[in-house]
Amino acid sequence: MTNTSNRIIFFGTEDFSLTALAGLIEAGYNIVAVVTKPDSKQGRGHHVTAPPVKILAEKHNIPVWQPTKLKDITDDIKALQPVTGVLVSYGKIIPQSTIDLFTPGIINVHPSLLSKYRGPSPIESAILHGDDKTGVTIMQLTAEMDAGPLYTAKEFLLSGIETQPDLYHNLAIIGTNLLLEALPRILAGDLQPTPQDDSQASYCHLLTKADGHLNPQELIAAEAERRVRAYLRFPRARIKILDKDIIITKAHISSDQKTPLDVAFSDGSYLSIDELIASSGKTMSAEAFLKGYVK
């Protein structure tokens, strides 16, 4: 299958972007450039690391642009017109002056059922609020964050045990399939977007390391358990126990306390820690931790 009649510039940076870019390449779309963030220092060793989409693009000999300011690639975009934009988890606000360079604009894959959870952490927000469903929306990008008109959406039912990495993985696949289903109709002009209901909009914020701190006086146990699942990859749920700072990776709610790793929260229920990362950086079971720290 080939789809070479429409030139596409792909915007993406995060792991969530990788599935969509791979899907477009496999479907034969003419990806003429990939725009991603500059390489950054990551991990304890602060090694300079390329975004995953850059590595994939270079493997397929697709030009990669990593501007610090989008205006720096304006002339490059103009040289490729007419061109369509596809954006999946790029991580920067796109100014209207850049959006206007594309036909029919920039198509955005957003992992929530808009107008709910506009903003940078919709996947985590669905877990945090105990929602029974979430989904993916294909929308037309505007300069105002996640406020553009909607092409189509697909729901995904939640079981209440999802973790952040699990939901990222599932929604990345759903979003890619939905994009590949909708894109031919969008490019042909057969699928037109409809405005969002702004009165129903809700917003989520950019997560920081401070969000991972669990305060038993401020949270009920169910909220703490959801934070463990929602923050599993970042910022990670953290608490001090037995004078040790730990990261909680698995936990459940209980009605009584059997060990020091059953932590009482404001509603009188307990967060029972099943697995954790100790201050040494080692992941271990609750039992192994207690053997090492409780005499």
C-alpha cells in the first residue's frame, strides 16, 4: 500500500508518538520530515539521548528537524508545500502562524475524549479520577491548547486496575488505528471537523516530581492507590516509611494494618504496599523490604 500523493510532516517526541509514526510509515504515507525536540540528557548518567521518533525516522531515511524555536523551520515547511501536518505528543505549543502553513492544517491525536482533559496529562488524569472510560480523539490543531474542532473519537473502557504504562500502550495503538482510519477521509475532504463544546471542557496540568508525594493526612487510601498506578513511570508515588524514602510501584487498599507497610490515610483505610523501590534503587517486594529494615 502506498499513500504518496500527500506529503506529511510528523510532529512527535514522546514514546506515545512512536506507534503512530511507525503506523504511518508501514501504511506507506509520504513522511517528508519529522519534527521533534532536541536531544536531551536523561537518566542518572545524564547521557544525551535522542527522542525515539528520531531514531525511527533516521532508520527510514526521513529528514529530522529538531528546532529550539518552530520559526526556525518556517522556510523548510514552505519549501514542501502543499503539506499536511500530523502531531502526536510533540510536547510544545504550536503557534497559529505555523499551523497556517499546512493543508488542511495539523491533525492531532489526543489521548482523551475531548472536551475532557485538555492539557498535557490526560492519561494520568483518567486513572487519578477513577474514570470508567477514556479514549482517543482525532482533532484539528489550533493555537489554543486542545480546543480545536473534532474529527472522530474512540472510547476505551477502564477496569480500575490500569497502570500508566499499560494505558499509554493501549491508547497509542487505538490512536494509531483511528488515525489510519480517519486520515484518508480527512485528506480527501470527506471528513470535516465539528466544534467542541467549550462549556464541557476540563483541564489537566503538567506533572512534576512533587505530584508523586503521598500525604496520608490529605488523601484517602483510594486516591493514594490511584496515584500509585497513574504515576508509575513518572513522577512515581513516594512516601517515607521507617525513616526511609521509598517509591511505591504496587499497592492495594485494606481495612486493617498488619505491617508497617500498611499506611493509614485520612479516611481510616490503609494503603498496603506490595512492591517498592528502596532508597538503594532496587525494586523489591514488601516482604523483602521488611526483612531488611524491620528487626
